[in-house]
Amino acid sequence: MMKLKDKIAIITGAGRGIGKAIALAFAKEGADLTVVSRTLAEVEQTAREAEEFGVRVLPLKVDVSRAEEVNSMVEETLQKFGKIDILVNNAGILGPVGLLVENNVKLWIETVNVNLIGTFLCCRTVLPHMMNHRSGKIINLSGGGAAYPKPRFSAYACSKAAVVRLTETLAEEVKDYNIQVNAIAPGAVKTRIVEQIVEAGEKADKNTLAEARKVLEGGGSGFEPVTSLAVFLASEESDGLTGRLISAVWDDWQSLHEDRIRWTMEKGYYTLRRIDERFFTPKDGDIPRR
């Protein structure tokens, strides 16, 4: 049985890479799609491939950092399909690479506008429809630097960390409307952003550069872990799970059934938080005495 049959999904950044892979995975599971990108030819190709699964697909040219274009995206989706069940915010750019003091200010702000403000605009525009129908799934794509420092990629890291906090905050705001909001950490996947890191050369942090080169040589973890997690979060299987940042590669999300989802929510796992005395009691000798 197809997990997303009769569902309508909007996927941003769907012209290539992770967004395209998620679009094809959703189509395989029976979802009708609106696929968007700043390059129309790319999403038209995604649409042609998705239609081979027998679903309806609407390709659109959209810059998610522009409110008027996001509004049109939602209006056209509702005109064609009549509803929106799922929103996947995948559109993102790497931004300037190098020391913060040397970064181009306009490029830094543009990165935040696409990665964070774009996610905000898509959520804000889709949510009234979901709230009215008291149902919906929102999936935001996180990235390297969201949960740990990423030197020389300050715009990208800050914008992606903010997306995770937006995910957690929004999940609390809409939980009474039966809307779940989660974020995916996709892992090391061969994408255009990884290629750009390698192209940046010495401007990049040496550890990040070495990892990116390794991914290009070996392909990284591939698209399957992230697409499988996206299908899970978009389907009824994940009902009740919200406000979480889940690693497609490193977290044991496949074991999240109904009882474990309830337990995970109670414990507060898969979130950005401080470890302090409320959650962690050190043993004698673990911390220095005054």
C-alpha cells in the first residue's frame, strides 16, 4: 500500500539533489506534487520523471525568498489540487565561504533570506490552509552546522541552526491543529553544495573540505536514508512526532512506532537544548570543585 496516496505535497528546491530525490520518493508513494525551483527547466525534468509513477505534478519557477512568489505558489497549488497536506522546505544555498570578517555582506544576507526567510515564508503561507483543515505535515531540511559550529560557513550554519529552532517553535504553536513540524539532518550527500565546498578550496575549513572531497569521491551516504525519512515524516506513521531534528543517517528513526514516539516526545529527544542539571547529574569527580 502506498504511504502517501491521495496526499498533496509542495517541495521546494526540487530541481536536483535532495529535493528532486524526495519528490520522486513521494511520487512513488502516490503523492501528487508541486515542485518548485528558481530554475524552471530543472523542475520540469523532475515533473516528467515523477509523472512516470502515475501522479499529477505542477512544476513552478519560484524564489522562496520573495513573498509574492510564495503566495502564487500556494494559490496555484490550491487551484490545481484543492488542498495541501505536506510542505517540504528544501530550497537552500551555501552562501559565502571564508572568515566572517571577509564575507560579502550582501551574500551573507541572501543566504539567510533563502535558507531561513524562505522557510518562514513557505510555512507562513501554507499554514492557514493546514490550520483550517486541522491537519498537515511540514518537513524542513537542516544541514551541517545546525547542531555544531561550522567555521568559515557562518551564513549557512547560522541560517540552518535557525531553521531548526523555527521548527521546534512552530511545532509548539500548531500542535493543537494536528500539524506536525520536523527537521531532517540529511547527512553527507553528494549535492551541488558539496561541490561548491570543494570548489572553495582553501577558503573552506580544512575538516569540512576533507569531508566534502570524500563525499564526492565515494558518493557519501546517498539519497535513500533522507528520502525514506522524509516519507516517514510525511506519512501517518509519524503521527504525534513533532518539533524534532532527526538525522537520516545516525538516528534510529526506523524504530519509532506509536509507543516509542510517545516516549520520545516525553523525554525531549532529538532537539536542540542545553545539557544542564535538569537533564544531567554529574558524578562526583566529573566536574571541578571551587
